[in-house]
Amino acid sequence: MILDDSEDPVSFPRTGIRVAVEVLFWIFMLSFSLDYRAAEARAGGAGAGLDQLVFLAAAMGSTAGIVLLGWRRITVRPGSWMLAFWGAFLAYMLLNAFAQGVNPGRSLRIILPLMLCFAGMINVHLAGCLGVRPARIVAPILAAACINVAWRMIQGFLFKGAELDTVRTEVLSLATAWLTAFIACSVLLRPRLHWTAIAASGVLFVGIIVTITRSLILPIAAAGATTGLSFLLGVKWGAFQWRDVPRRLAPLFVMGALGIFALLATWVLQPHIIERWNERLFHYSNLRNTTRDISWLTREAEASAIFKILDSDPVHYLYGNGIGASYYWDSAYLPEIYLVYPKDEQLGVDVWFAGHSIWTYSLFSGGIIALLAVVALFIMTIIHSLAAARANAALPGPDYWIAFLPFVFAACFLSLTITSNPFDERLLALMFGVMATLPQAFFVRGSWIHAADPASGPQRLP
């Protein structure tokens, strides 16, 4: 097995149904591993490319197969509460948009990532209830993240004409946020350093260095803080020991050495990338003729206009204007924005994509109802992750570190919301869905711990 081949003291036999579910889940995760940001021409329309339709067909087909095999377990709690909650939220968003006359093509396109999130929830919930081991669930997620980070760079350089001197968002994959959470958990919470953590670190370092994206520093900080908290909780629950701290911190020196090597190699081979990092971190505003960072300025213009739209009819603060509805950028910000962008380029006119902030766009599209639903999603994911970790602390097993992964990833995901709307990314939304119900696999395992006697060896459960 990719992540761990040691035997779990509380394990389930690999029946034909479980093997089939694992295969279908690999198909599901890899379905959008080659996803990318469409060219501006396609992004401005309501259609989708043939390739993305193929991705969607693979995702929906594999989901249908998993549901067919495991539908009897769909009501198992507590994961079923998460499914009912998010399903009701999606129904509300679609009906709300329809009632307000929003273009259905736009609504369906913007809500697609949220639907993929729901599909991910269903698939992992059923896989966990059927006894699929957590490490076997995480393996295809890791593969999809690494493939997408590499593919975004290949696709950007080969097909979009991107160049190292100017490239940034054209080759950026937000799957790096999931890799950050995986690496942090794998390094600090696993008993020993695994080769997958080293490989994922290499992919992450390349992705961060090449894309010159400062906001990716936030998930790293969030992962470090929440993984440290996870270790403290594990010590409190008896799953980890203080004496293990030096051994668990040792891999950090390996990761640090890899990072320093990557920076030195970049400085030797592509010194202009280091110069661009220096500009982005310390001199960006001055070099772009603005007193403020241009990325933050465009987000302010968007947020200001959204609140003006809502203020014009305050009842929309309750239920929004419908997902896919049009908004604009506040014209008061445009003079300074046009110091950077070409003056003949139309900016902030009839904008209907999911915005640069998950919070302002949730309020705009679904009102306070949607905003509270998104907040509840994060809270439920974190609570379930920590509850599942606590339920398995008495007999941790080799996959125990994965129980904290949804908690750490939720923190990384939340850190991205400061500067972007991660739910605008199909693959990242799908990844959040699979993380949201991953604790179900540990809840099922925890329910069987009482049947496992460590003194008598591994227990084979039905």
C-alpha cells in the first residue's frame, strides 16, 4: 500500500465490495486531477470544454458506482448528518437562484465545485462505513494533489505560453494547501518519516517557488500551528508521548534541508525567480505604481461593490441575490487599479464568477443563511476530526495520524479564504468534501476498538 503496509490491530478484511469501492474512489479522485483554469475566452462564457465534461462524467460515474455498492450505509451517523446538511444547503442555493431569476447556466457552473464537494462527502462516508482503511482513502487524494500541482505547471508552460519571468497564477494549483496539511501531519504526527512526505515536499516546494504566490505562506503557518495542537491533544488523550518529541521533530530538519537546497538550486539556475520573490514580498506596491498591493486592491473593489448592492435592498442580506448573479467592482477603486492594468481592458463589469472571498461571495449569493452554512461546514469538519481522533486514541493504529488531517486541512483551507475563494476551485472543493467525512472511517473503527484485544493480536472484523 502507498502510505502504510503495516497491519492495523483493528482491521477489516478486504472483501470484493471494499476493493471495488477503492477502485472507484481512485477514479473519482483522479477525475479532476488534470483540471486547470480555463482560458479567459472560456472563462467568460457559460460553457465548458470537452475535457472538463469528461472529468465530470468520470466523477459522477464513479460516485454512482460507490452509492450503488454502499447505499445501505448512507444513514450511518454522524457522517449522515453532514450529508443531509450540505445537501439541504445545495438545494437552497439552487432554488434561491432560480426564484430570483439568475441565469441557470451561470448558477450551475458556479455551484459545480460545491456539488463536487458533496460527491466527495458521499464517497468517503460510504467508503468509511464499508470499512475501507483511512490510508487507502488518503492515497488517491495524495496522488491527485501531486498530479494537479505538476500538471498545472506543465499545462501553463506548454499550452498557455507562460514564462518563468512572468508566470504566477497561470500555473498555480491550490492543491498545494492539501499537500501542506498532509506533509505537516505526516512529519509531526506519524511514528517515522515516510517517503511520501519527502516526495510531497518536493512537489510543494517547486509549486510555491515557481508560482511566486505569497498567500501560500498562510497554509504553511496554519498547518504548523494546528499540527502542533494536534500533537498536544494526542498527548492528553494518551496516543502520543512527550518522549517522542525529539524523534518527531527530527524530520523537520530533513524538510528544512530540502527547502534550503531548493532555494539554492533556484538561485543558481533561475536567479530571477528569487528576485521576483523579493519584489513580491518587499517592493511589490512601489514597483506597480500603487500605494497598496494590487491584489488586495481588486478584492477591496469587489467587496465594496457587493456591500453597496446589498445595502440597496437590505432584505437581500438574509437570502442574497442568488448564486451566479452579477455584481461589479466599485468604480472608486478603478483609477488606482488602472495604474497597473491596461486602460482599454474592461474590469469589474458584469462579474458573476465566485469572487475573491468565500465570505463576501457567500453573503452576496445566499445571504446570512449561506454564510452561516459555510461557517458550520468548517466547524463540523473540525469537531468531527478531533472527536474521531479522541475515539481512536485508546488503540491508535498505524493510520491514527490521518485522523487529524481534516482538522489541519480545514485550517489550511480557512487561511486561503483571507485572499481568495477556495470553493471556486473544483479539485480543492472536491478535496474538502472528502476531508469533511473522512472522520467517519475512524468513527467506524472506534466503534470496534472494544472488540480488539491487543494481547491476542490483530482482530479481523466483518
